[in-house]
Amino acid sequence: MSVNYLAFAAWITWNTLAFAFVGLDKRRSVDLGRRLPEVFLFFVAACFAALGVFLGLLFFRHKTRKFYFILGVAILLMQQAWIVYWVFGRT
């Protein structure tokens, strides 16, 4: 197995976990339980899981009223896409 496949598998796993974190926070917000801090979700998104967090925000309809959250995660997603292209896409 090449390093690219392992990196891709790790990225998929990390984004799936980030998606689950957003779902967990949404569940806790409905049940009035202890929530995950927004800083934690931003940190997860900044650690190359912006796609998972962004899809979680849309799927669970969570934090959609917070413009800075949607915009921040979208900017992180674009930044990470550029980094992946810069590292893997150039020949």
C-alpha cells in the first residue's frame, strides 16, 4: 500500500469522526446536555477535517445561524483543498 492510500484513508476516517462530532453536538443541543465548545469544532476543522465539519453543519442543520462559523469552516475547507492540490496535484 502506498503512502497516498494511507493518507487518504486517514483523512476519510478523520472527516467521518468530525461529522460525528457535529452530530453529537447537535444531539446534545436538542437534549440540553453538555455541549462541545465551538473552539473544539473549529480546531477539528482546522486539522484537515473541514469537509466533515462542513457536511455535518449542512446535514444536521447545526450552527447555521452563526455566520462566522459557516464562513470560517468554508474558508478552512478552501484552504485545505488548495494545500492538498499544492502537495499532491502538482507534477
